[in-house]
Amino acid sequence: MITAGTVMRPDVECINVRDTMDFAAQRMRQLDVGALPVCDGEGHPVGIVTDRDIVVKVVGVGLNPRATTAGELTQGAEELHTVDISADIGDVLARMTEFRIRRLPVTAQGRLAGIITEADLARHLPEEQVGEFVEAICALNLPTPGEATS
């Protein structure tokens, strides 16, 4: 059985709720990633910050990235979806598809243990299954046939 623990990337780093968006951007650059889980003081994931969040929700609205914290950015955001390290890959795909999420934190006893991304799925699953997943999570963002694009 393929589990979340088999597919996940275990070397994920998180930032603390008190870390600034400036710090988050620097860590993303250093780690060459586009997202970082946000954890409380005990390692429990409470959110995710993406590079797009920093641009759109901080810089784009005139907030100071050196003063805006990860906790402020994730507070009031949609519920963070996670999956237990022992979850079956079918359950992982179902959750990611249902909520149209591209990154899924993996927990062990409630603490961050890893993360599953589209790239991780592509490395571990058959091409057809990955294609169906990508099509399903992107379906809302694609124009319908005949729809004008600008």
C-alpha cells in the first residue's frame, strides 16, 4: 500500500507564526520553494504561505513584509487541510482533489512530518493518475470552450 509517508517530502521546513513575510520570502529563496507551512510553537501546522500570498496579500495591498507575520496572513484563512502519515494514497488524492489543493502537509501525531506536492505525486504515481489529478484540480481555472479570454 502506498501511503502519504511513502510519497511525502520529509525535508519540509516550516516557519513560525511569528516570522515575518520578509523572512518567509528569504527562506523560500534559500530553499528554492514556493510555499512554506506555518507551524505553531509546538510544530503543529496551522497554515501555508506561498510566494503568491506574499505578493498579492502583502505587497500588493501595501502591507510591510518586514512587519506582517505568518500568523497574521494565515489568520482567518480557509481551514488548513492535512493528512496523517499513514493515510492511503487514494485518500490523499481524494482530499487534494476535493479541496483543489496542490500542497498537502503530512502530520504524525499532529506535528508536521512532511509535505506532498504535485511533483511528489508525479514521481510516485502512474502518469495517467497524475494527469487525472492535475485536470481535476485545475478544472475550475480553465476557460470553457467558446469562452472569451482577455
